Amino acid sequence: MKNIKDSFKVLIVDDSPANIEVLYDILSDYTCYVALYGEIALHLAQSKIQPDLILLDVMMPEMDGFEVCKRLKANEATKEIPVIFITSKTDQESIVKGFEYGAVDYITKPFNKNELLSRVSTHLELKLSKDKIKKHKNELETLVDKRTKELLVAKNRAEECDKLKTAFLENMSHEVRTPLNVISGFSELLLESDIAEKDKKEFRKLIVQNTNILLNHIDSIMDMAKIISNQFKIQKEKCNIDAILDELNKTFTKKKLDFNKENIDLIISKPNLSDDLIILTDPVRLKQVFFNLIDNALKFTDKGYIKLGYVLNDQKDQNIKFFVEDTGIGLHQKQHNYIFEFFNKIKNKNKLYGGLGLGLAISKEIIQLLGGEIWVESSPDKGSTFNFTILSKYVCPNPKIEDKTFLIKRTQPSMINR
């Protein structure tokens, strides 16, 4: 069984081979290293040896033991190594000088073997205890730093939640009350007997529109809550991209009515593949992103068109780029990033547009969960194009791609003219 003392390394510094031999024999239970001169001792102390204790003679040529000890204590790498002077200098001045230079002990020659072993053992044990305390201190400081960072993150998150809550309440006070007031007001009017049938039809239309707006607000609020609490889930399955675009075409007419933008055309643009493009992704969330971007485009577009579709960016990496383009009011460069934050709204020419300010932020979260990113290309009065990518595995692609665009006419909103 290995002696525990073998793990301790002792550096003996003495210019006398006879003294070294005696000390080497006495300390045979330890791993010992030898230096005949001060410069060699300094080099060994800073090397990979890293002694646990140094036995240092005072009277040596070129550099005495006091100077060696002084340099050891001035060096960050060696200052913690305990130094014991072993010397024939017995005067009080030398003893005091040795302690002033940083030695932990001072043994005069001739020395007693048992006393020497006892002092060496004591200082090694003290160093071992000190090293353990230092290690625990460093571990504690590391733990405190980690916990401090965690608390700072929690604090920032709490402050962000407070900001979200404040913004949420401010938005809710208007954006939820407005459709509720419409629903309540026109529902009461429908109960009156002297209302013309034409007016009743218009009232019912307004009630349905505002009910849909309110339901969309509630869905967005629920999604935001799931995102904040990390409960927002992605369920990937086989997804027919072309079928999704057909579905978006069918729902566009209804969306135009909800926004009172019946003069807006829908253009669908997609590659010409021999088969429908099938990928593995979450079709529900992908459609949600498209719905949000279409709603956003309808909100800020009064005339022209909305164009949506996809291109196969890189078949090797299986990267699909989708886009929704509009001929709306456009955005300033400084607005390009913060529009994807919760509750941020666009103000253009002193007009603040309605909505909760959640659609684009939720879309960004969904796209990131799908392994992609979203960005906008836009300039004031020149429209906007929202691009987003998702990383997915093609199930049924065709390597031969030709660009093909379809225009959905206002007169036949559910037909694709090829």
C-alpha cells in the first residue's frame, strides 16, 4: 500500500552535498527534489514539480536563502509554498529576518531528526488543510457567482414579465373592449323590433367579424402565455406545403372581409414540381405563421396585392424559404427588429394601428422552434416582404424546379388561373 507521505513533494535547497544526503535519508518517506543553488531552486519551484514544502539553507553562493525566499514570496505561482529555513545561523537577527521574508519555520543546525520530521509533517498538514480551504472557497465563490447570475436572469425575467403584464393590460383595455362593445351594442340593437332586415344583416356581419377578432385575441394571449412558460409545443408530421397554400387561398376572401379590404388581390408563388412538396414539420404552426403574416399584411395594405409562397433555398441542406409580400405602408430600417417583440405596434404618420402586437412575436417563436429564422425586407411606402425559413426533411421533392406564379382574381377568389 502506498504511503500517503509519498504524495507530498519536498524541495531541498542546499549547496552542501553532505547536508543534502542527510536530509534526503531523513525524509525518505516523502518525494524529494534537490537544488544546489538558489537559481535552480527558483526554477524548480515554478516548474511542473510544484513542491508542497521547501527546506532552504541560508548560506549559499551567488544568492543566499533570504533572497531566494524573498523571490519565492514575490511570485504569484510560488508565494503559497511554505518555506522552512535550515541553517547554522543561530543569531536572533537572522531568525527574525527569516520570518520577515516569509518563512513558516526556522530550524538551526545541528538539528534533531525527530524534531525536523515533526515540523515538516506539521507544515505539510497545515498546507494540506489550507489548500482544502482554498479549494472550498473557490468552489463556494463559483457557486455564488453561478447563483448570482441565475438570480440576475430571474430578476430580468421578472422585470420583463412585469413589462409584459403592463403592456398586456394596456392593450387589453382597448383591443378586447372594442370588439366586446361592438358585439354587445349590436346584439342589443337586434332585439329591437323596428330595425330593418337590411340593417340586421349588417349588424350580424359586424357581430361575427368582431367575435372572430376577439377569438383571435384570446388565441394569441394563450399562445403568448405558453411561450413565456415554455409550454409551447411543436408536433412534426408529414405536411403538404401546396395543400396549405390552397387552404390559405380559400380563407383569404373571408380574411379580406374581416379587414374590409375587398380590393386586395392574393398572388400565390411556388416552384413548379412534378409532385406536391411534402416535408416533415408542424403544419398547424406553419399555417399559424402564414395566418399571422397575412393578417399583418392586410392590416397595413390598402391597395395592391399580397403575395405568398415558397422557394427551395438549398436542396442539399433542405432549407425552405417562405415569404409574404405586400404593397402596404412599409417600414423604416429601425423598425425591422423591434416589430418581432411582444406588444410592439407600428405607428405611421401619427396613426397607431390596432391589434395586440402579438402576431409577429409569436410567429418568430414558432419559426425558431421549427429550426429557422424570420426577417423583413421593407422601406417606407414601398411595401414589405416577410421571409422565414425552416429546416426540414424533404419527403417528396423534385430536383427540377421552375418558377411559377398564380394570380387569384377578385372576381373568382377561390380559383387558381394557371
